[in-house]
Amino acid sequence: MTTRSTITALVENRPGVLNRVVSIFRRPGLNLDSLTVGRTDRPEISRMTMVLEGTKADAEHVMRELNRLIHVVTVEEMNGTPYVTRDLALIKIRSTPETKSEIVQMCGHYRARIVDVAIASIMIEIVGEEPEIEGLAELLSPFGIIEMVRAGVVAMGRAENILDTHCERSSWAKQRFPVEKAS
């Protein structure tokens, strides 16, 4: 049975790490639906959020392989814990003076912002969960979507569910990134 698994990983912020992680998904049948990478509050650590479409065994395989990579600090599957996800999309649609007010009204219902207005188009920014973005895109499609881009899913555990707490205190972090003494 195919499911969606959200996997987060903390990795060393080094050249080549992204390539090594993505190579895990070369296995036939694995579909990486979303991949987002960004620095954390510590410049030496980046956080990756991966959304995988596949079986539970596929997700377990990916997590095992990630844990084997030397530059991966920690890996967690978010599906078993409460977490928040967000995605960002920019949607450019055709518009006329007659349709602009209707488009603005739709944006208000979805908490979307208009970020650019041209003579024949409007660009909309929406941040939210994937179903919200897909819902707005579906409503806007009759106007004519010119272009759409999505940034990818980011996920973070709710409340005390923190991915990098143990990383900060781990011997791994102390060995690789010693604290500099103030002079």
C-alpha cells in the first residue's frame, strides 16, 4: 500500500551531502515527492525535509540508508508524531480588470497574498499545507494558470518533539564543532 512519509534529517552543511542523500532515491519505485534543504540556526548544520511516496518498507529503507551516510547527524520519520508542515507556492494567473476583484476575494479566503500585478496577470503567494495550495490552484485554474512554482514541504514536530536537541548535546557535535573560547 502506497503512503506518504515525511522524513527529516539533520546533515553537515558540506559540499556533496545533498548528492549523497538524493542518490538513495535512485532505487526503482521510490518517488521523492518533495525535498527541501536549508540551514538551521547553526551554520554547520542543514535540515532536510523529504516527502516520499511509497510503502512503509520504502520509508524504512530510506531511513536506514540515511543513517549510514557519514555526514547525516540524525533522521526521523515525522508520521508517528504530531507535526506541522508548510509549503510555499507562487502562482501567476491571467487576469483582466473584470476578474481582478474576484481573484482578490479568492486570495482572501485562502490567506494568500498578491505579490505582483501586471496588465494581464496577477502573481499570488500562498503559504500553507499542501491541500490548501492545491485547493487554491484548482479554484484559480479557470482564469488560466500561466506559471506555478512550489518551494517544497518543510516540517517540524509540535511541542517537545524536537529533532535537533540531542544533536546540540551529542558527542558528535562536540567533536566536529568545538565551542571557541572567548579571548
